[in-house]
Amino acid sequence: MIQLNRRCFCFVVEPAAANRVRMPSPWSLDEPMSPHELREMRDFFWSTAPKARRGRRVIWEALRDAAECGDLDVKQRLLDMHNIRLGNPDMTICIDGSGTRYKLPMYVLSDPTNLN
């Protein structure tokens, strides 16, 4: 939403509510795994994503930083700083400024409910 600030005669641009990040809904794995196994899976995804998938490395790095951050306000600032829009508010689909789509699996965004 764009508002006119009458005190300084400038425009203030607020992020659209549709682009506000939220925590993912609870989910579970088909078969429980240990925290160590989950960490290995996440590390493998993040180490291969910039090479195996489309998109820019700097955006992949920003997405990792946002995914691993527990604070929603910090997540939102990271996404805004890199001009990343949300296809889904839980970050499973993100879109950079050039229109490239980034698909993130749930296991990199939050812990499953059945973690051992």
C-alpha cells in the first residue's frame, strides 16, 4: 500500500499483506528421523540448490538465511532486502526480482512434528 506522508511530502511504501512471511503449518515425515539426519538433509539441499536448480546464488543464500532464522521480522527483512516475493507465505515458493521461482521443501523451513 502506498501512502502520502503529509509531514515530509514523501510516499511511504508498505509491504503488501500477501507478501508477509509466516511460519509453516505443522507437518510430519513418512518415517521419523533424527535431528542429525534432518541437518544432513538440509545441508545437502542448500549445498546443491544453487547448482542443480535455477536462480542466483545470492538469492539462494538469502533464502537459506531466512529459512534458518526463527524470527519472523528478521525473515521478512531478509526477503525484502533481496526483493524476494512469496508465492506462498510459508516460503515454499519464492520469486526473485527477475521472476525466477525458487521452491523450498518443508524440511528446510521447519522441523517435522515426529522428529526423533
